[in-house]
Amino acid sequence: MAAGDYKPVKIDSAKAIAEAKKRPGFTEAWDALDEEYAALDALLAARRDAGLTQEALAEKMGTTKSAISRLEASFRNERHSPSFATLKRYAHACGKKLLVRLV
């Protein structure tokens, strides 16, 4: 592909989601992901607030950047959920305290 051939496509995500919600079963599946994405958002916000890259966080935790990447991606995969101990180490490395609440 030549340098001038790249033409990004703009996507209106709100419109795309509204269209998808018309399909049977989509809304239920979308809503089922709410807890996972809320937890992932909390992790990413903690890392961002601490001003840490994945690499810097990995160094503080004594692990690798790829392990942090896998950890942050694991919220989208039921089979590879992080342990409480790992989440606690992540939180502490970000200068936070891990708190679990059931609401």
C-alpha cells in the first residue's frame, strides 16, 4: 500500500451500537459485559492517574510489559481472570488500595 492510499474510516460508535441493539440478543450480551468493563476501566484509570505506562507499571510490579498487557486484556476473557493478589499488587503499584464492593 502506498503512503497516500490510507484513508481512515470514521465510525460513529453511538450510532453503530444503537443499530446493533436492534439485533436479537445483542442488548443482553452487551449488558453482561458491564461489570468486566467497569473493572477494566478502574484498572486503566488507576494506571493513568499514576502516570504509568505498562512498562513502568511492570517494573514496579516486578513483571513484564506483556504480563501487564495480558492482565489488562484478561477482563474480556472468563478463562483467564486475574487473582485477587495480582489485582492488589497492580493497585499498590499505582499508589491505590484495592477495594471490592458488591452492590
